Amino acid sequence: MKLLLPGTRRERSARKARAAAAAALRQTYQDLRANEAAFQQAQDRFVVEQLIYEHAALECRCRALLRELRGGETPCRR
């Protein structure tokens, strides 16, 4: 039998979502490191351009995941 952590179903669901977001963030950081390594080795202009766009997309994903993990706070408040 599976032991359930104390708390409501909503709390368990929130913990699962947070764990999934943290795992996705770790994977995105690994992808960023791989992208940077590939960028250092790239010689073709087309490949370099692709890696630049991929890097920007990965950074955007990192920011979104960090925002989610911080509780959805907005990047800047006025």
C-alpha cells in the first residue's frame, strides 16, 4: 500500500506540480549547458544562428519555470 503524505488532495497536487517544475528546470539547465557547448564548437553560420535562437528559448523557459516555482509572482511590479 502506498503511503500518502498528510494534507489535502490539492496540497499533494501542488507538491507534485512543484516537483515536476523543479525537474523541468534542472533539465532545462542541462539543455542550456549542452547548447553552450555546441555553440563553442559550431562553425557553420546557420548552426550558430539556430543555437542562438535555441538559447534564447531555453532562457525564456528557465524564467517561466522560476516564476512558477516562486509562486507566480510577476517579474516587475510598479
